[in-house]
Amino acid sequence: MDKISIIIPVFNVEPYIRKCLNSVLTQTHKNIEVILINDGSTDKSGEICDEYAEKNNEIKVFHQKRQGVSNARNVGLRNLTGEFIGFTDPDDWLDPQMYETMLQKLKSGASICVCRYFKSTATVSIPIINKNKISEEIISTQNLLLYPLKREYYEGFFSTLWNKLFCADIIKGSGLFFDENISYGEDIIFYSNLVAQQKCKGVFIDKPFYHWLQRDASLSKSRVSNIKLGILQAYKEVENILNTYGFSDDSYWARAFYCHHASVIAQIAIDEGQKDLLLQMQAEIRSHFQDYKKTNLDFPEKFERIENILKENM
């Protein structure tokens, strides 16, 4: 039976990690290797990882000082033995049929399978649906690159790794690892690099399996501007990837996303009274605004929001 290696970076998720691991260990596909990287947790997360490993031979645990999620995932990539690779965040959980269904779908000849997901709380899970239907049996390299950038139309595809299953050969063959200098947006850089370099083909399952926990204290919801600035670097790198591998005609989608995130940071600057940061982001928005408009012709209400930010003068 094909082995799936699931890489799970762990940092201070004591209240959530058991639910995550239980959902992985009860998958209907039984040949699963779980690689847990305890990245300097100061709560009992590491102890819980060891507790599960003592009872389950399929679990490997690596303990290290805090080095960040990219480093932790790289440890996983260097120590996996499966023919397929999945990524899971330690505060999320999976429906039981997720990996069996995705593995069967990959048998159609693709190297990446993508499913939809839920935005979940402790009490409710809301399925995320694409506005536009993905009807292709096999998804082209171009669309694998563009669907995550066309989020208004394909929100259920997303730029994360956790709703995807990869053939291990394409990752090993690429020689790619996560950029450990990036603290935000490392997913989209790794994914875009992999797809563009390896000319990957994909398949999509129009069903949600993954539960993405929405918790207020998570890093992704932080309003600390230096964290948010990292996403600008990430989408500038995505633009470079598109230009490098022959997709320069489509790179305006990455610039538009750059503009969007610059506007998010600008709003933070307005709310926190950071005039210098606002001026910096206004300049970035202006330099990418035409690309933003080009990608949002169906959503004219967005232009008013951006224009109001550009008019702001502290």
C-alpha cells in the first residue's frame, strides 16, 4: 500500500494537538507516516508528541530549539520515507476519508491533488466554495499557479499546503526546501516554485476535507506590521517565479496580490497611527494599482476601499 508521509510542525499547541493527531491516525488510508517536529514548544506539546509516538510506530518525533515553521518543515522533508507527502498544521484536523480520497484521485496521472476545506471553530465548520467551478480532469501547470492568485474566484483552492497531497518524487526531484528567512507566505513560495519548476499537473476534488481552525491568537491573524511585511516579500518572489519559468504574461496576478497586501498593511498603519509605514504602503499601492484593477474588474467596490487608503493623510 502506498505510504503517505504527513509533516506536522508543532509549537505551543497543547490544547489542539491531540485532536489533530487523532484525526490523522484514524484516516481510512492506513499506511501513514507522521513526522512531528516539536519546534521549541514551551508548553506540553512536545510531551504529547512523545506520548503518541510511544503508542504508534508510524509516528516520528524530532525535538529542536525554536527555529520557525519553515525549518521545521524542512526537517520533515529530510526524514520522510513515503511515496506521497501531505502537510498538516497542528491546530487543525482532517475528515477520515481525506487522504484515501486524494490518493485515489492522484492515480489519474497528476502529481498534486487539491481538495476544498472548512473554516472551523470549536463548534462549527463552514465549507469554503469556489465561485467558479474547476471542471478540468487534469489541471494545467498554468492553472495550478493561477488558481491560488485568483482567490475571489477559487477561494476553495487556496495557496496553503495543507489541502494538498503531493507525489514525493516531484518534491525530491526539485531539490526545493522552504525558505527559512521567510516568516509569512512561505507556503505560496514553495508551492509556486515546485509547480513552475517541475511543470506539475494537478487534480481537484470539489469536496471539503480539511478543517482550518480559526483562532484569534494565531500568527496568521496577527496585526504586527513586520510580520505582514513578509507577505509582500513572498508575493514579489512569486512574481519572480512566474517570470523565470515562462509565465510572465500572468505575473500581474502576483503584483495584484502584492497590492492587496500592501493595502492591508496600510490599513494597519492608519489604525495604529504609523505615518511612515502608511506613506511607504501608499507608494507600493500606487505602483501596482493598475494590476490590481485589472484583476478585480468584477469587484469595483474594492477600488473605493483602495482609493480611500490612498487619500488618507495623517
